[in-house]
Amino acid sequence: MATTEAFTNRQLQWELIAAALAEHLRHTADRGFDVEDLEAPRNNLIVFHGVGGIGKTTLSRKLENALAGAEHRPAQWGEPTWSGERILPVRIDLARSANTDFEQLVLTIRAALAELGRPLPAFDLALRRYWEQQHPGESLEEYLRRGGLVGRFGKAMPQQMQAALADVAQALLLPGSVGTAVGAVAGSLTRALRDRRQTVRALSGCARLADLLEAEPDLEALSFYPHLLAWELAQLPADKRVTPVVLLDTFEDVGDRTHRDLERLIQRVVWLMPNAFFIVTGRSRLQWAEPALQGQLDYTGPAAWPGLAATAVVPAARTAATGAARSGGRQVLVGDFSPEDCDDYLARRLARDGQPLINAEIRQIITDRSHGLPLYLDLAVMRFLEIRRTGREPVPADFDHDFGALIARTLSDLTPEERHVLRSVALLDAFDLALATRAAGMLHEAPAMRLIERPFVRESAFGLWPYHLHGLIRSTVRNADDQADDRWSPRDWHQAAERALAALGEQWTTGTGRDRMLLVSCLRQGLVLARDFRLELGWLTEAAWSYVSDSVWEPLAPPTRPESASMETAADALVELLSTLARRQHEHREHTADRLAAVTGTGLLPADLHEMAVYYLAKVQRDLGRSGASRRDMQLVADGGGRLAPAARRGLAHLARLAGDFPTAYDTARTLGWEGRHHRVEGDIWWPHGDMNRSATAYEAARLEAEQHGVAGERATSQAQRAFVLAFTNPERADDEIELARHLITGLNLRQTGHTIEIATLVRDAGTQTDLEDRARILREEIHTSGITHAAAALELAMCFHHAVLDNDHAFTTAIARLRDLPQGGDHAYYVDIAHFMAGLSLNGASGARWLDGGQPTRNRWRTLVTARREYLRNAR
């Protein structure tokens, strides 16, 4: 078995670096570039930040190798535009475990430059003076050896520094014994520089050398010596010119955001070496461009660091590399692996005889749970090997697993308050500062403000709440075995859920106007909290009524309840009720009826919500042609006098109309008012009578009334019905009405209304030799999938109209037979009567419908519609 360190392609990050480094090289090659200019803005760095375990260190190491030589660069990365320039990568690990202090950082950069094969006298003399002052009696060479720098870069640096000291002493004509004393050489050189002696002409161009040699050689002075290093690099002849690329990894370990002493020194190095390029990798964005840090760091604000300013931040890993490069953004979120990258990583990580040891099914499970986090992939690989060591072959179920190690990694650099907020917002799909603070039970927002700056908190500019946790981090914090000292008990989680639910309710109840997005978003999160933690419904009851009142039916999409799981609480039942009402627009009404019957059968809901379930069950029964059951439940709701009583009376009017009892339906419609949608019910009554103009007027009144009350679903439904009836009378006018209906239904989940619009297009095109039959067949299949018998009957009636206009007896006979075969349970029987009216055929057995003004006027109106369409088509030819 072979194990390999698999590096998954980071093409985007490489392209960003290549573009930024190419821009840096152009800038430093410009004649106007001055390495000693300490006022010009700096754009000589790029920052990659992301959650712990996302692969930043692996990326940093790979970049070091790729910059060192083309043979180490992945082929898919391609040849950079600066391939002719000499690049010297220097990677420095700032992790606490590496014990990298500021001295070692400066020495590492200088040791790497030993590759130039020449002294750097201005810097070397100052560094040597510092070393003898701060480390008396300690050999620099021995220090470098203990620190591993000799092994990395060789022994040339001390020799070069000694040579620099000797060269300066010789230029100053100092005696040999004096020439070995750094202090004496530095003093003599300073005086010579002040006196502008020709013997030190080579160093006199460094304007600040004398000042730095006179300064007390302490850590503060050391932090300014990189300026001398940058000056020395600028003096190199063209054929020796080199650009150091310093990779600072694990930057989060330089200190917290209260104590920035080491960060201040490192920032000074970046500023004082404008001809070097820096690649910073860490968990958090650099805050150097924020003016509020003035006083804590030397150089702050967007004018100093234009690439680090918030407006230039690349907001997501999916941002195109070219777009990021054009924007100048130098803070880049290192994104998760794609599913393809995850699978490729796992396939290559463990292999036997060149074949992946982890099979495809297990790789898929691990990929799905990882959310693209490389650390999770590594932990899963270790789990795979541990299971094999027991003598058992791993199976997919072994990897439906959360790793506690991810919690430790996530919490490691958070304050106690930030940890508390993190666990609280892990209960939420999305949040803002106010919601996070309220859910955590805190009185001040500062901990939440600090938390949202962490890379595992993602930001979306288009959501109601802008922030959400990285999917795997959230899942792990919620579900993994938490061994942290401040881990929560079940009671802590329950109390946090209560606070979060209350906070959501406050946002909804204090919202202004009819904010549908806020309502649905609060419901989506609140329902899950109430269900998972068995909470009281509270504000969710009123929110549920607001949700159904608009007839929009956005999917609420809480995690689905297993079919075998029983509903045990009111929250369980409410989740199932509202989810079923939303899903009914996408599934057969039979399934909807079963689910609603299960909800009503539990008895868990409070009385008013139980009434809601009964009412919508009655509606579904009517759609399925179960008129008796529908009438019974509608009557039950109407007699209860609750919020849905007017709607239930409308339902009874519909049932009377479907049965052909038009006088009863009409009398009921006149008592309904707006709550019972009286105008739409009247329109439904008039069009079966062939009175399309009167019906269209009623539907228009219904649409206008719905607009006044702000009920989007009712408005779209009324307009669709208006388009349907006008399609019989005026095809040209119907075009505009159909277009308006399609506009109004956009964004709404109203399957039956959508069917009505499509049927209207068939009626509009009736009598033409087009693809009407094919369109009808497709729509027939869609209606069959939904199980809405009313739509099926309307479709077949529309086809009867089409064939009647064409006077196609055979096709008309087939269409009317299909109409008779619909499982209507006695409803829509008068549709067969209407079909005969259209064709001018006599009825052998009428349906028994009670027409408002008699059967003959109704027959005449339908026959007139057919003859008028024939005349219209003749004139249109």
C-alpha cells in the first residue's frame, strides 16, 4: 500500500499570485521606483486567509517550490509571464510550534540572500553590531546552525558578513586589530558618512545608514534594518538582480488583535522592503488598511495599503482569478475544494498497485460530509486506516462521522466570548450582528463583531442575514464530541435555542410592512429550532398564518422528517403541515392528502392551526375529485367561525359549482366578501355559462382587490383566470393578458395557476393548424403528475373547443370521450354538456346542471364563441 501527500490543484490562487507578482516586478522595474521612498503606498503583498485545515500551509509550501523552479510547478499552472526574472522564495513558518521570533525572521531573509554569493555591507554591518550587543559571546554561526538556517541555506552568511566587515575596515584604512571590532568599524563608518569621504562612496548612497548605525542596537532598531537590505538589493547589477518572495505562513500566530507588538515589527519589514514581495497565509484577513488601527501599527489605512482595503477584498473563493486581479484585491479567501478535487485527493492519498484504496462509494460519503475542507479529508483518511488496523474493511456508514479535532482547531484562537457566540450561531443557518448577539444572550455586539471577521464565517451580500458559518464547522460544532473545557451541556444548547427562536421572533414582529422575505426566512430557521429542541410554538403560530395568507408557497425546506419518524410535538406537526403545503405545488395531490391527514390525525396542533390543516386537506380532496369528504371538512371549518371560515364558505361555493348547482354557488358568492374572494367565485360561475365578458370583469375586480390587499398569489390566480376566459373571445387581447399572468406568477409556487395559463394559450390558439396537440399532450402529462382533476377537465374542454372550431368530428369525439373518462366523482359533469353546446350537438343525457338563466341561453353563448372564432380565423387569412 502506498500513501502520498496529494496536492489538489489551486489554480485560482496561483493565477492571482502570478498576476500580482508580475505587477510587482513591473512596478519595481519602473524608472520612477525609489526603494528609499518611505511615503509611497505599498502593494507588495497578497494575503490568503481561510479556516483552519483549508490547506493554506500546503499551498504556501507548494508556492515556495513552484517559485523556486519550473520543475516543481504543476504543469496545469502554466508558465508565468515573469519567467525570465530571478525569483528567490523564502518561506517562514510563524506558527507558535515553530518558535519563530522577529530576530529569526530577519536572519532567515538574510540567510536566504546568501545565495547571491556576495556581502551586503550596509545591512551586514548593522546586523553584526546588533548581534554583538544583544548576544555577547554567542556565535552567530552556531545560532544559525541550531535554528536550522545553516541546513536550509548553507554556511555562507556568516562568512559574507565577516567579509563585509573587513571590506569596510579596509576602506576606512583601519588597523587590523581595530577592523575586527564591529563597534569601532561602525563608529568610523558613521563619521566617514557624515564627512562625505570618498573612501566610503559605495555606501554613501544609503541616506539612512548613518542614522541606523548611530541608533541603539536593540530590537526596535533591528526592525528598521530591512530598509538597508532593500537598499542593498537595489544596488545589485542587472545580471545579479533578484526579487525575494517571502512567504509568511500561519500569520494568525503572531499574536492576538489586542497585543500587536510582533505584528507591528513584521509590518515594518514589509513596508521597508518595497522591492520584495510577500505572500501571507493565515486564518484572518490583515487589518492593516483599517484607519482605526492608527497608533497600534506604523502604517495604516487604505491609502497606505490600497490592495488590502475592504472594498478590494475578494469576497469568495469562486471569484474568477482574472476579475480579482483586475480589481486589485489582495485579500483572498482560500475556498473549499470542489467535489471533484475532494474525490481526486482521496483517490490519490491511499493507493494499492496504482489503484485507489478508498472505494468510490466511501469517497462520495467523505466528500459530501467534508464540505470541501481538506483537514476533514485527512481525518477521514486516518479513520480509514484505523479501521483497517482492526482487521475490518471500512464501509460507508463508518464515515457518517464528525471529528472532534475540528472543534479544537476552530476554537483554538477564539476568546471565551467568541466561542460562546460561535456555538450560539451554530444553531442558525444565517445571522446578522443583532441576531448573533441576541442568540448568545449578550448585551454588547463586540464578540460577534470579532467573530464575523473569522474565515469560517462567510458573507453573502444578497441574503437577508449576511453571515453564515462554514457548513462543516457548523455541523461539527453542533454534533461532534466536544471535549473543550467550556463545552456546553444539553441544557446550555436548549437555552441557546430558546434565545435564538425568541430573537428570530423579535426580528419578524418588529419588521416593517409585509416583508415576505423576512417572514419566510424567520420561519425556515424558527421551525427547525422549535422541532429539534421541542420548543413552544410562540410567535410561529402567527407567522404560519401570515405565510399561508399570501398563497405564495415558497419552500420552507427544513430537513425532512424520516417517513418512519412519528410526530411527537406541536412543532413537529407544524413543520410537517407547512412543508406539505409548500410541497403540494410539486407533488401529486394524493401524497399531499396523505400527509395532511397524518397531521390532522395527531391532534398535536392548537385549535386554529388544526383548522388550517383541515381546510387545506379539504382543498386537496376537492382537487382529487373527493367532493363528499371535501364538503364535510369545508363545512366543519365554516361552522367553526375561525380565520378560514370565509375561505371554507368559498370552498362550499366551489363544490356547488363543480356539482352544477349554480344558483346555490351564486347565492353563496354574494355573501363571501373579500375574505371569501367573492369576485373570483363569481367569475368561476359565469364562464361555464359562456358569459366570458362578465366573467372577465369579475376576475379583473378580483385582481384589483388582491392588489389592494397585497396578496400576490390571489392576484396571479385571478389574472390567470381572466386570461383563460378572454382567450375564448379575443386571441389578440389574450396575448397581453397571458403575458401579464406570467409576469405576476413569476417567483410564486402556484402549480394549478401555471396550468391555467398554459390552457389559456391553447384556447387562444384554438382552430389553428399548429402543434396544439403536442402541447396538449405534454400539459396533460404534467397535470396527471400533479393530480389536479379540475385542470385536467379544463384542458380537455379547451381541446373540445379547438376541434369544434375546426369542425373535426373524429378528433372532437375522441376529446369528448377523454372528458367523460376523467375520474371526476360527479364533478364537472356539465363540461360534457358544454362540449356539446360548442359543437351544436344535441344531448342524449344532460348532466342535470342548474344553469342560472337556463340551458338554451348557455348553449347559444358557447356556440357563438365557436362560430366567432371561425369567422376570426377566416378574416385573419
